[in-house]
Amino acid sequence: MDVMTQGLFLATTLHRFHCPGFGKTRDAWHQVWGNSILSWMAWGSSLETLVIVSWGVFVLQLVLFALHAMPVQPVSFACQSEKQGYLNVAGFGYVRIWHADALKDLASSNRMAMVSAGHLRLSVKRAHQELQAQPPNDTRFLHILKMELRHLLLRIVLVNLCTNCTKIEVQTTIFALGRFDSDGTLDQEGFLCITLAHLTSLQALQVIVAGLLAIRSAQEELEGVRETVRASRESKEESSEIFRLTALVWLIAFICMAIQAHSLAKLVAAFVCEDAVWNFPNRCVDIGH
């Protein structure tokens, strides 16, 4: 569905660029970009380039998801096979995954919500079982949580940041320029699309944050166990990587929230500014008519 909607947006927007009178909008965008803090990126002054890049980023994330699930060597898909995992293509032969990780990555790339639902809860339950064993296997417990964090990192980078944030920014820009070109006429379909994009982006971000909180809650259980079990070197290494992955996911989550807030500000400015366009941090752009 995302491939179809993104492709439709690309086709209709590129077609619009060739409509009579679009030169006015193109000139307006040149002025907006020239006054922005990103004016040093010359390629951004082309609306056609921005729309094509946003579509290309979406296609790229599908490819990266597939490469992350693709093994570098032949593997067996028999029941309980590949217990030691296998190296994937995206990790350049250094990242080890298991069949369940590949399934989750492919389900995320295809937005298969019913397949993805419950995976994190199941993994946390499996991790708890490792702590309840005699003796508790804290290294295995942390390894399971680490693999879930890797998946969350992949999702937030490819889905939330590269796809959702890019889509919202480009669609809001086209909407604002459309209001400028039509002297304030409301594009109801465009406004509805942007609203739905914001809602789906927030929902996807909420899933990431809920996953981080669930993993943090699981780690708190380990702190009580470690009072009686001495942490091994492998366990300490897993804990260190979990800390780094968690910090990175939170950082990207804040970046996504900032981008979405910026897009919301642009959307509001499309109704407030005289020429419907706004540049960060707080100024409407005065476009000469």
C-alpha cells in the first residue's frame, strides 16, 4: 500500500509541475529555499529533486530491510535450524541474526502489522525465562533484549526517520506552496493526507517508545538477580551494547519528534502567513508577487 500511495504522490506531483502557471510556484520555492538555513544545499532548490528523493528514500528502505534479512551464506530453514545464527548482507559479514530477526525485518518492511504484533512481548517473555532458569542465564537474557533493540533501531531509522519524516516534510511543503499558488484555497485532499501521515507517524513512534520502555522494565528485573549472580565478561559486553543502542534509539526518536513538530509548524503557517510559507526558526517568507 505504501508503495502505491508514494508512487501516486510522485506521479501526480510531477505531473503538476508541468501544468501551466507552475513556474510561479517554482520561483517561489527558489526564494523560500534561498532564505532558509539549508540554502547551501543547492540541490534542494529543485522541487522535482525533493519529491523524487523522498520517493527514492522510501524504495531504499525496502532494499535495506531485505538486505538486513538476507544471509551471506546458504542457510537451512528446517525446524530448530541455525541455532548459532548467521551473518547478514547489510552487516557486511559482521552482524549475526537469527530466523526470527529476519522474519521481523521483512514484516516491518511490508508493514505486516498482524505478523509484527506481539513479537516484542514474546521476546521479553523468552528473556524472563532465561532469568528464571537455574542458574539464571543473564548473558542470554541480555542478548535477547539486544536483538530487539537492534530491530527497533532499524525500524526507527528506516520507517520513522527516512520514510515518515521525509514524507511529511515534502507533503507539507507542496501543500503550503499550493495554498500560495491558489491564493489561499484549501486543498482538502492534501490536508487530509498530511493529517493521516502525522497520525500514522505518531503511532509508529509510539510503538518504538513503548518497546524501549518494555525493554527497560525487563532490565530492572535483572538488577535484582545480579545481587546473587556475578556478571560475566560477556554479560557486561551485552549490557554496554544495550546502553549504546538504547541511547541511539532515543536520540533518533527525539530527532523524529523535532522534524514532525517542524512540519506541524509549517502546516499551521500555511494558514497564518500571508504567502503561506514559513522558514525556521520563526519567520514567514515574503514572496514578491
